[in-house]
Amino acid sequence: MEPVTMQPPKTHNHIELSFEIDSDLYELYIALLSQEGIEYFLEEDRKLLAYISESDWNEEKEQAISTLLLKSFGSVPHYTATFIADRNWNAEWEANLQPVEVSDRFLIVQQQKDYNPKPGQIVIAINPKMSFGTGYHATTRLMLRQMGEIDLVDKKIMDIGTGTGVLAIAARKLGNRNPILAFDNNSWSAENALENVEENGAADIRVELLDAEEELAANLQEGYDFVLANINKNVIDRILPVIHRYAPAAQVLLSGILVYDEPWLKQLIKRLGYKVAKCIYEEEWLSALLEPGK
């Protein structure tokens, strides 16, 4: 099965939200803003830049963000919203990205840049555009470290919210032999994942533009037994019951969850009958491997 080719959208205009905050708050802000569907961030000195599609920015979204920040901090921190026209995002990423050593098992590099892997280290070449999953975020590293210790050879894998496609590509390079479905509800991410799949020669990964919540049940019934979901708390809260219902025997590897939300996660998995096979941490984030309870 060949990857699906998608037509690119007409424009990639964005609204840039600029928050002047201490760098030790970046991770918390990213986690909170991702709950409102914002997935693209740039970190500068005392300034966090968040990008949301122009088509998704309106008074309702602005109010939702203000309410979320007010609830979390007691006040709404000052920020500016600036229109950013479609431009060559790749050039801006390329100026800053360096190889990321995720572990002794994985090295993530930018396409067509020099790198020096350790013996036996798996190299994944990513051209990230504005998609999530460069290896610079702790949640991506956590997912890859967990995957590196799991036998994925015979698993039928679904990658929800694939971003750059890095997790699906990693599964293939770890020896997985079955077709993989990788999808995202963002057209930019889906395009980017497809490019990266082709760049890495990762055969039989089907990249699609799908809505995880609306189309998840139908796809799960194709018999997936290992689900990757590096997304956010709100989406996990909605889709984990669906995964449990339509793929009850599947293992689920999660991230995108703050350590402060671990009690919530434990309650959710207990209610659904999962058990935690392994949970690892980095910075303020966690990744949990869930198995069906017995």
C-alpha cells in the first residue's frame, strides 16, 4: 500500500501569539495552549511564539485561550497577536535545527545536513516545516525511548496525530513489518509526514488527513493492536475510551501529558480497565505505555 498523496492547501497564513514569559514557563504554556489546538511553537529568549492557522483564529478562540490562562495563572498574561502571511517556514527552521540525540538508539537529523551517528544508532531524517515532532520536544523523545524498548515487529500500528511522521518512521526502522496508518487533522502536518516518510524510505506507511475523534472508531476496526498517541490531555480524554471500545486488546503508548496530570490519567485508565506497563518522565512531561487489564 502506497502513501496517500494530498493536495496542499492554498495558503498557510498564521496568527503569531507572542508571550513574554520566563523560559521556565515555556513547557507549561505549550501544554496549555496545545489544549486549544495550537501545535506550532518557537522558543526565544524570554519570549514564546505560538502559531495558529488564520482560519482557526476568531473571537471565540481568543476568549477560550484567555479563559484557560486565567484559570491557570489567576490572570491573563500579556500577549500580542500578529498576522503572519504565508512564507517559507522551512528556511526559518533550517537556520536553527541541529541533530537531536534522543537516546543511544535514535538520532534525529534535518534532511541533507551532516551528522555523525553512533554505531548502530537509527537515524531519522526530518524536514519539520511547522509540524510537531522534531525531537526537540520532550514528548517526542519520551515516545521514541519507549518504542526503542518494545518489540514492534509484528504489531499493526496506528499513529494518531502523526505531526512530522517521526513515530511511524521510527516504528518502521525498528523492524515493524505490517502496514502503518499515520494521520493528522492538520493538512500541513499530513503533507509534511508524507514528505518525511518518502525521504526516509519508510515503505507501507499510509499517511492520511483524518480527524482523530470523528473517524477513529471506523479505522480502529481494521484490527490495530498498537496505538501511538502523542497529543494532548483533552484529546486523550476523548479518544482513549474509543480506543478501548473498538480495539480492546491494543497496547496504547501515550504522551503529551504533564506530570501534574498523572492523577487524572491514573483515574482514566483505571476506569477503562487498562494497566500501566511503564511510565517514564522528562522535564514536566510523561509517557505511559498502557496494556489491557486482565
